[in-house]
Amino acid sequence: MIFDQLFINGKRQILARFPNYDPNSSPYNGASADAFSKKRADTWENPAGGFIHAMHRHHWGGYHYRITGKNSDGEVVYEGGWQNNRQMGMHPNHRMVENIREELDSPGEWFLDSGSDLLHFMPVNANTLPSALVEAARLKHLVEFKGLPGEPVQHVSLHGLTFRHTARTFMETREPLLRSDWTIYRGGAIVFQNAENCGLQNCEFDQLGGNGIFVNKYNRHINISGCHLHDCGASGICFVGDPSSVRSPKFEYRETNDYNHIDTQKGPVGRQFPSDCIVDDCLIHNMSVVEKQATGVQISMSRRINLRHCSIYDMGRAGINISEGTFGGHVIEHCDVFNTVRETGDHGSFNSWGRDRFWHLKNAPPAELPSLSKLDTDPTIIRNSRWRCDRGWDVDLDDGSSHYEIYNNLFLQGGLKLREGFYRNVYNNIAINNTLHPHVWYDNSMDRIERNIWMGAYRPAGGMPKGKWGAKVDYNLFSSLTAKEKYKKHGCDQHSVVGDPQFLDPANGDYRVSPESMALTIGFKNFPMDQFGVRSESLKAIAKKPQFPVPSDESKRSVSRRPKNNAEVLWLGMTLRPLTGEQFSAFGVSREQGGLAITRMNPNIRSPFQVDDVIQTVNRKGVRDVATFLEQVETLDGNAAHVTFVREQRAQTEVVADYPTLIVDSANTAARLKHLPVPNHQHPVTFAHPATNNEPLAALSDKQLAPNYGPVFANGVQDGCYKTDLGSLTPIAQLTSWSYGMNARGTQSLMLYGSAATKDPGWDPADFLPIGSISAIGSLHQFTAAALRASDRKSLGTYRWILWRTQPVTAVSGGENTAFQEFAIEVAKPR
């Protein structure tokens, strides 16, 4: 007998695993780089039959493997990894193993010795076992609606049933879904194939091993309503057609079609796909328990699927995923989707791809791409829904997603992303504390963005058109003039307005605007705020709701984009900013000479300078901007600095001999860092704003350097901050940061601040005192260490709180942030 799901009194038990199950850890409720290392494998007599679960290297889902044994060197041998259609290998740290006898070491774990048919179980409470109901799951499917071609099953529905405890199917998830990131297992607890006018009403799907409901290939008018799906190993509901119905299909991301050889007929071939189906009033949560390329509702190679009044939350990846444009015509309305992308990355509560015939089409005339984009898809509508994603975009229309009409949506956290595609009509939406994220648009995208409420400047990435953006980007409401005007040169927002939206009751989720709101002057219309999610009383009683953010002042938000020419640098406890515009005249400095004005000083650091001094040269070299200033400071090498500056329009010179020095070290392993090794004692970094991705914050104080992204800020985040609480006032001798060159993210650009406040001073650098800057160039696959060290090992100041303010270090995707690995604070010794 073989099974891999065990239930005691209806509750799923934990298959023996390493690391042990931790409900508060992510991903996999516990992961380790050493999950199947040789050292670990040496403790296993025979691991054959065990499983490896690992995240994709970029957190684009995951992989699964079956252990087949050990080789002659004692290393684990395994097969699998076909569950992801973007093959890039396992994440080096996010790995977990299970179904290994020697890992049975924690209450609630079990292991089945299939050779002897002996079940080993370590109960949490042994006294309850004699009367316990013990169940093992072996069936992959529970009910199948299967007709024959031309002879479909018709007019059969199931009402009020509970389906639970199926076998896991992750090793059979291997069929690629065209050029999406997915592979699929065509099965679930309930399977529809060759069915018409059938359905499920008021059913529960509980702790399934794989998918809940799978609507496979030819199906028409399948109606799923009032159902509750939860705690399933893979996806909730899947609509997946047959690739034979797709014209000129491709099956891997890098594959492309040629314009001269594609089928140019519109629409599908034949009828082997789901169409005209409804999912209504369904509660779907806690999917992707095992498989991380999973979702609440998956749509692929299907037509006219209507999702309405669904509450979808607590997902490892997206809440709703549309794998490609084929064949469109979907309507998503009155849905409530939140707390998604919890274990993965680069995604949204809603995600779509549009890697159809036109996408990356070789030899295609650019002028024909808009019409070619219509070949595979009819328009899809997303309306009257509420979205929140704290680890991505609220709605993410990724590669090629085209022909979407998006209106009357409330974006609570991550805003709306539109990557390259055509004919996206976006109007009458609200983005709380966020905005539109346009990425790599085509010059002739035909996009229309109007009558929306944006609470921030657009955040373009990846190379937008140099000229006009889209067919029309105008008549929007912004919360600041700066945001409205920022992309005016691209023909954006000539008639848009600026003002407070005047939301009625945001604390309770009512973001309708008042009758006096300026939003109404641009044609914005209020839409209902009480019709999101499930509507049956039984499901409403148990459904969660998202957190409702308080609208904030854009000018105080840490993710605001600061123009490069206004960048600042910290030195000797001073804040320096390059002169711009009318400031040259005000300070009596020519534009040719330029300089950096002192805008703020740390009163605890002795300095010959004053606020409003303008530094123009360091050791006779001109410093017009931050880059040239840092170049000169970094060449001082402990020698005295001759600094020329202008005070009250008069040039003066000071010799600065006592200043903090910047030390930089690099190596391909942590052990080879000669000048700045990782110390034995760190002060834990316990806070970050905004939230970081990838590794937990504790990784910044675990005394280890790892070849990964670390707790990294998302692309596009400017002025992301880490904060250390020392617990009490402490004299600081040195501040050190370590990073790893993960995809050019080893470079460091830090501004360091301190505070002596007894209570948490928050995140505004203005509430801290400036200390100094760290600027260090990193190399690919190298560890970089950089330290700001007080002169003669004195003190950088006495503080309780240290703020590490970061800046992006590449121009890719709106700015990629440093892959920090460790922070350390060296205490100054008493003199």
C-alpha cells in the first residue's frame, strides 16, 4: 500500500520532513539550503521514495522531485523538476525534503514504510489515538463527468456534497501550458470532460492533495456556484483547453513564431476547450499547499469564462491566473482577491500572460502587431472588483496581455501593471497609495488610461516609448502636482487634475468619493463598495476581508521616486544636494562651476561647515554632482582633504583631516573577505519599510553570507529602509554592510542615519540625524563588504536607532535594489 496523505480525525498530518513544519515560516512552512546536502543524506539509510520540494530560482513557482537513492559518493539522486515551464533551476536556499524515515522526529509527523506496510506516527496526544478516525488518501479523482466526443454528459449537477482527502499529484504536473510559466496535471477531485449544462452547487472541497475542480478540454455551460474550496495541494478551479485548438502554438518561453509562417486565421481550431462557463459565489482560500505554481482559478485555452462574486485569498501565488490570450472573452466581476503571492514573487493577485501568436513574432511589421494581437483573443473584462497584493501588483497584466477592459476596480496596495500588449482600456479605477505601472509598451500600444484616481506618479520600467504613451492617457486625478506633471512630455495627463479624492470612509473600506471631490469633474463615477466577494450568507459569515489602507500623503511615502539629479549624499554628518534651477543664482554660483549645497547638519558631529555652504572642490577637483563628489572622497585614503566651498557668495577653503573612511572588500566566498569578515556578533535588523521580498529579515543578522537576493526591496522601490534597534544609546565606531552580486545587485548605495529617541522614530529620514554614505561597486557572483569607519576608531555618534536608507543600483525594471546579506554595528570602545 502506498499513500502520501494521512488524516487523523479529519485533519491532515505532516509527512516526515526537514526542516520541521513551522506554521510561521515561508516558503513550504520551513526551508533550508541543506535540505538534501550530502551531510544530511549521510544520516539517511535509504531515502528512495522521498520528495524534494524547491522554489524556482526567481520564485516563479516551484519544482518537485522524487528521490531515487544515493550515488557512490553518497549524494542524493533524484528525478523530476518538470512542474515549471520556465526552467532555471532550484532556489539555492528554499528547499524542503519529506517522506524520509530518519526525519520522523516531531509530533504530528508520520512515515509509511511501504516495504513492510508499517505506518509510523508520532502523535501530538497519544491518548486520543484509540478512538481516532485514521484515513489515508489514495484516489486522485473522486467524481468524473466524462462523456464522449459528440455524446456529452448533460444536465447533471451535484448539490451540497463534501469532497475531501485526495492523493497528491505534483509528480504528474508536467504538461506545459503553451508559453506560460505553467505546467499542469489534468485532473482534480472533480473532473469535467465532454460535459454540457452540468455543475456543482453548494459543495465543499477540503484538504485535497491536488486540484479541486478541473474542467478539461471540451465543456460547455459548466456552472460552479456556492462552493467552498480550501487547504488544497494545488489549484482550486481549472479551465484548461487542448493545445490542438490553438493556431501556431508554442510551448516554451523562448520559442517564437515567424510572421511568414503563422496561421493568420482568427480564433481557435475546433471545439476542444471550455466555453461559456460560470464560477459564482465561491469562497476559495489556502490553495497551493504543495504546488507553488497554483492559483484560486486558472484559465488556459478557454473562452468566455465568467468569474463573479468570488472571495479568493491566502494564496502562494495569484488568486486568479489567465495563462494566455487564448481565447479571451472572459468576465471577472465583483470579486475580492487579496493576501496573495505569499510564497512566490513577480506576480499579482490577478496575473495574466499574453504570449500568443503576435508576441515576439519574428519578421513582423510593427504596424501590423496591433491587428495580429486580435487573432487569439476576444476582449476580457475585469470590473467591479477589489484587489490587494502586498508582494506584487494588485493586477498584473504581464507579457503580451492584450484586449482588456478594466474599470470600476479598487486597487488597495500594489496598483496596476500593464506590460507590453495592445488595446488595454483602463478607466474609473482607484489605486490607494499607488498608481499605474507601465512596462515596456509598444510605440503603438493603443492603450487608453482615463478617469482614474492615481495616488502617485506612474512608475514606468523596462524602456517605454520615447514619444507619446498609448492612444490616450488623460483625464485622471492625482494626489500631487508633481505626479501629474511627471510624464507630460509623453503626452500624458494634459487635462488631468490634482486634489484630495475625499474618500467617504476608507477605514471601513468605503473609497467612494464625496460630491465635492475633483474626481467627479473628470468624469469619474462612484461604484459600489459593498458588492465584492461572496454573497450567500453562509459563505459571507466565514469569508475574510482585506486590510483597508489609510490614504497617505504621497510626498511622505518611502517608495516615491526621487529624480537622479536631485540625489543627495551624506558626509561628515551633513546632507549634500546638487544645485539645480534657480539655486545657482541664489547661492551666487555659476552653472559651469556647480556644487553641492549643505542642506542639513548633524549637531553631534563637529564640522567647519554650515548649512547653505556650497562645496565646489575636493583637493582641487570639481564636484558638480553626487557621483563626482564620491569619486573624490573615495580617493582621500586617510589623507587630509582640501575643501573649497562658497559661503554667502564668498569662496573659502578648509582642511579636513578628521573624517570617517570608507573601506571596501570583496571576495567570491565569505571566508576570503580579508578586511571586513563577518563578525561574531550582530545587532538584529528587525524592521524594513516597505516590506522586503525573498529571504526573511533575520537573514541580515544570522552571521552568514549566502549567494542569494537576501531580504531585498522590490524593483522600483526607492528609499527603501532597514532599521536597527540597539535597545539603548550606544556609541558607534563602524557600520558595515555585506551584499552579494546576484544579477548585478551587489553594488551598494546607502545613506546612514541615527537617532537617540527612546521610542521608534518611524521611517522619515528627517526624523533622524545624518551620519554618512556608503557607495561600493559590486561584481557578479562576488560578495561585497563596505564599512563606514570613524577616524582613529573614535565614534560616528551615539544612537539607539540606525536607519539604512537604500537606493536602486540598476536601471532595470524601474530600479533593482541591492541583495544585502548582512548588517553589522561595531560599538566604539571607551577612550
